Amino acid sequence: MKKRNVAFLVLAIALALFVVSGCAKKAEPVAQAPVAAPAPAAAPAPAPVPAPAPATVSSTYADGVYFAMDEAFGSSGWKYGVTIVVKGGKITDVDWNGLNVNAGFDKKTIDMAGKYNMVKFGGAQAEWYQQAEKAEAHLIKTQDPTKITYKDAAGHTDDIAGVSIHVVEMFSLAEKALAAGPVGVGPYKDGAYFAMADEYPSSGWKEYVSLTVMNGRIAAVNWSAVNKNGDDKKPYDKAGKYNMVKFGGAQAEWYQQAEKAEAHLIKIQDPKKITYKDDQGHTDDFAGASIHVDALFNLAQEALAAGPIELGPYTDGGYYASEDAFGSSGWKGFVSLLVKDGNIVNVYWSAVNEAGDDKKAFDMAGKYNMVKFGGAQAEWYQQAAAVENHLLATQDPKKISYKDANGHTDDIAGATIHVNDFYALVEKALAAGAKKY
């Protein structure tokens, strides 16, 4: 029994080995074509580089015209204004200029005409207008009025080559203008304007008005008057020679009240926007002026209507010349002139006798009588007026020709009197220079 069990065990083992051996042969893998290694993944194409975006224009400033002006004139007699033009957010143009206390022409125009002369009289490296242009160019370059450094309290800088003038006025005004925003251009044409009354009133002062228009706005006003001696009322008053307070009990001197009226015109920008409380031309529209102001506003209207004037060759001021002695006729001739904006704007030719009578007034009162007693074509004062007007038209005392040794001329219609003594006095007055007060 035992032997039979062993035999069965041997047989089972042999059978298992046979099965395993056959199965192993059947499981042998069939040869296959080698599988290619996967190709490395292709590198992704680089993302396209975007074309550079066009440079964007800075919009720091709103487009338009900007303007700012000093409040008051400095000790030099000038105050400054700056006009800035912004296009596409950029400062494209800057005009820095000065206005004179006597109004009229701006600083650049006067300088370009050779009437400022910083090089000749001040030893400057360049004229004012030339240095101003460099300062303007610097602002256009930097686009920022705060990008300037000063080396002293007076406002000089080393940031701009070729500029030795103080420039703080320009950059401060530019900053003020840009901060305030665009204001546009005013209604008037830039330039100098002038108008004068036709006659001497009973006061003896013939009034005139001078204006400066900058950026289309009335920026400076000078209201004054001239007497028959060629005295300019405002400097004459400032020198203590008019004395409305002392002798008239006024609240302020004439020139001080005139300045308040001038400031009001600058404020309202329209000489028609004034109301009067009486026929004498007094107003309550602004404080501090009890004088009549109608002459200022009427003459300002006249000046603006006439348009800008041209700059003349002479030095502004009052001029006077007199003959040295009384002639055989008993009269001693004299001439007074007023020059404004370089032009002769007023001429007074007369004479005085030993009694102190003014020949023109004497004649107008019917006391000279050249027509009645001399057969003249017109009275002396009428012919004298024609002669004065001829000088105002020609602006040159040398532009006269004489037809005889006595000084008669055919150049002036309506004048048969001799005029050589008049022209000699004009030349003498101009040669002596403007009056000092």
C-alpha cells in the first residue's frame, strides 16, 4: 500500500514537469520588429515678438494757450508775462516778455530795436531777448517749469548755457500759468496802442493813454497828460510838483488814483464797461479814485479802435527849448514836445512876451490880429497849428525845405509865416534830451 502511494507521487511529479515544460515552449515570444524609440518632442515655436508700440505722447498738459502775468511792476519799471502753447499734451511754444510801467511797446520789441542795449551798456554776453529765447527753449526741452535750479536768490541759473540774466520770473510764471489751465487768447491784437486828446482843456493838461496788449489782453495801461511846457503829468506828480493832496485836499495824489483806474481797466478788459455817476466822468465802479476817469476809458476805446502803432526812433519823455532872448517883435519863442513809444505825439509852438502872455492864447483872444492888420491868410495860431501838424506827420525836423533866407516854406499848406525858428527850436529840444524830474 505504501509502495503504491509512492508510485503515484512519482507519476504526478513527472506529469507536472511535462506540463510545465510544454507550456513554457508555447509562451516563448514571437519575434517582432523592433519598436522605434519615440522621437523627441519638437520644441514649441517661439511666440512672435510684438512690434514695438508707437511712442505715446505725454498728456501732462491739456492742449490750449496758457498765460500768466506779474501782479505789479518791479523797481526796474518792468513786469513780466508768459504765454505758453500746448499741442498734443506737449509745450510747443513759450513767449516770455516784459511790460513797462509806461505801457506801450513790450521789452522784446524795444530790445530788438536797439533801445535796451544790455551788451553795450551792461557788458552782457548777449541781449536780453536773445537770452530770453534760450530760457524759452529750455522749458520746451524739459517740459517742466520746476526742472530748473537757481544758484542765488535773484534767480540766476547755470542750467542754461548762454544765459546770465535772472530767469526765475519766467519759470515761476510758467508754473503759475500751467497750474491755472488754458485761458485762450484775448480779443485784441498784440502790440502797443496810443491815443491823445485833441485840445488842452482849461486845466492846461492834455490827456493821453498808452496800452500794451499781450496774448490778446490789455496787460499794461499808462494814463497821463502833458502841459504846454512838455511836462508829463505822472512823473511830474511823482516828483511832488502837482500836489493834489496838499493843495486840493484829495484822498490820494493824482498818479495814485490814476493807477487804480488803470488797474480797473486791466481787470475788466473793456473800456466800455464803466459807469459814471455824473457828467464830469466820476465813477463808483472801483474804490480809491475820486478824480474823473472818463478821459482814460474814452481814450482807451479810441486807441484800441485805431489799432497797434509803430515804434519810433526817439527817447520817450517831455522836451522843451526856448529862444535865448526876446526878438525885435517882443516875443521869445519856445517849443515843447512829448515823445511816446519813440514817436513825437504832441507839439506846442508858441512864444512869450515880457508881460508873460502866451502868444497862442493872446492870438486866440483876438489880440494879435495878423489877418486884420497884416493881411495874412490866417491868424498866427492857425498857421502855427499847421506847422505843428506837419512835424507830427513827418516826425523829423530836418524834413523841411525853405524857399528863402527868412525861413518861409512851400512844404506846409496854409503856412505863410517863417518856420525856420520853429524847426531850430525842435532840434534844440531833442538835442537837450528828455526832461528830468
